[in-house]
Amino acid sequence: MKIKCVLCRRESDRMQRFKMSAEARKLHEDLYPGMSSDKVFAENGLCSDCQDLPAGKRWALAEKALNALTEEYRRELIRERYEKLLNRN
Ligand SMILES: [Zn+2]
């Protein structure tokens, strides 16, 4: 399975996978109910290029990536609700 870098979204062979702590898993489940944290973390990693970035730059990329993910999830929720509404008629 191809792994995508969470920061630059490129696919790479030299990828460090995330290890999720119990606290992080709980936080993820609270933030995104129904979204499998295992799946998200299996498909995402951090490439060596991004790992080598200075911390400030890495945080800026991380913030951008997190906003995009939240936005994507929000859109997905809205889409689901609309589909439910449309199917009711
Ligand atoms: Zn990267």
C-alpha cells in the first residue's frame, strides 16, 4: 500500500509511519466520530524531506494539512446529511 506524506501529500518509499498513543487515538475519535483512526494512520506518514525541515516550517505545513483534513471531513458530513435528506423524498 502506498503511503502519503501528511505534510506535502507526496507518496514516498522512505516514509516514517506514525505511532499513535492511546491519548492521540482517543482525541482523534472525539474529534472525528466514525472516522477510523487506524485507517488514517495506516495511509499516512511523514516523508524524509518533511522530517528534515526546520520545526517552524514543519508546523506551518502541519497546520495547513490539519485544516484541509478538517475541511474535507466537514464536507463529507454535509454531503452525507444532504444525501439522507434527498433520499427521504
Ligand atoms: Zn513530505
